[in-house]
Amino acid sequence: MEPKHFLLALAALALGAALGHAYGRRRPRTDAALADEERLAWLQRLSTIGQMMSGVVHEVRTPLATIILTAEHAQRVLDKGGDPRAQLTAVSREADRAVEILSDILDFAKPAPLDLKPVELAPLLSSSLEALKIRFTERGVDTSFDVPAGIRVKGSERHLQQVLTVLLINALDAMPFGGRLALAAESAGASARVTITDTGVGIEPARLKGLFEPFATGRAEQGGTGLGLNVARWIMNKHGGDVAISSEGIGKGTTVVVTLPAA
């Protein structure tokens, strides 16, 4: 099964299970017995469940797609008599991340304090970019990495990796015909700044303010739900940091700046 068909099937199954569970817990009575207001409230709950499940699928399909691509790469390496252990390690890492994302969604629904510890930025950013390197290469996107060693921030490593993955995937989607992506970091007094710059399609100024709203997306036809940036900002707020997006307009690329407290 092709990756896109697999993901669509997963989305349909997840959404169907959620709606079926909700329906099973509360079957509608006959039209005569069910008041209009109660029926409307029931439909709204189903809609909310559907949106939440769509968000879960949206977040989890990134590591799943990476697992599929990396497994296919491992098979090619094996066919050529090579050692696929590096690819299999990446598959295992992304599978673990998919499980962590599901836990993060539950945390988002029922917020809990994050376990913040000193985190070295260079290896974190490098591993986040490396996990998606195959996808950038296939798209014809050149990447550059300028992160000096020794920059440490106070954060949750897996949550920060989730934010970085969302931002990198958004940059990739903004360059359907190739381009350049630069990932850099620097110390800024009591903070550290991570900058992601792409040469993609850019963003209209009028859309910048609404990018972090739940379910706001310009990629609905591609399956985007708009939850990624909303979750990313929530995570950054939990870290005492922020994420900002700027663009000079259509065709002029996008710059994302993530600010974190230094450790």
C-alpha cells in the first residue's frame, strides 16, 4: 500500500472509531423525543471529536510517513548488500516519537506540567533535521545547519523535538518545487534563538496573525488541520518561550524564530 493510501486509511479508521464510540455511548432518541437544542449539542460534540481525531492523525502521520520512507530506504540498502542498522534505528526512534505525540495530545487535552531540564541545542536540532533529511532530499530542498556547540536551554527534549518537526514540515510543504532551508541557533543573553528560514511560497501578511489559531490552515486540500502550530505555541508557552512567524509576502519565503530560556 502506498504511504498516502495507508495514512488516509488510518485517518478514516481513527475518525470512524471516535465517531462510533461517541454514537455508541449516546444514541439519539427519535426526532419527536429529542429536543432541537439537545440534538444540536450532540452533533456539536461529534464535530469536536472529529476535529480532535483529525488533529491526532495530522500529528502522528509525520513520524509514520518517515517510518515508511526510512524502511523503504533500509530495504534498498539491504538489497545492495549494505548495513541498514542506521535506518532501522531511525525507524525505532520515529515509532517511539509517534507514541510520545499521542501522549502529548492527551497532555494538551488535560494539561500537566512539563519536565524541564537542561537540553543541548545542537544535537537536538541535528536529530530533528536528520529525521526528515530523506524527505527534504526527495523534494529537492538543500539544507544548511549553523548551530554552535555549547548552547543549552531549559526544556523538555521530546516536546521541543515535536515543535521543531512541525516547523520543519511546514517549511518543507512551503517548497513543493525545491528550495533552500537554513536551520541556525544563537545565544541571546538569558535566551537562545532558533531560526528556520525557507525560500518557499511565503505567507500573505493578512494571514500571519491567524496562523496559530486552532484549525486554521491553508493546506486543507493536503490534509492539514492547522493544529500543528497551535500545539507548538502551547508547548512553547509551557517552556516560558515563544514561536514567531514572519514573511515579506507571497513568493518571498518564511522565517520562524523560536525563543527559549537559556539553561
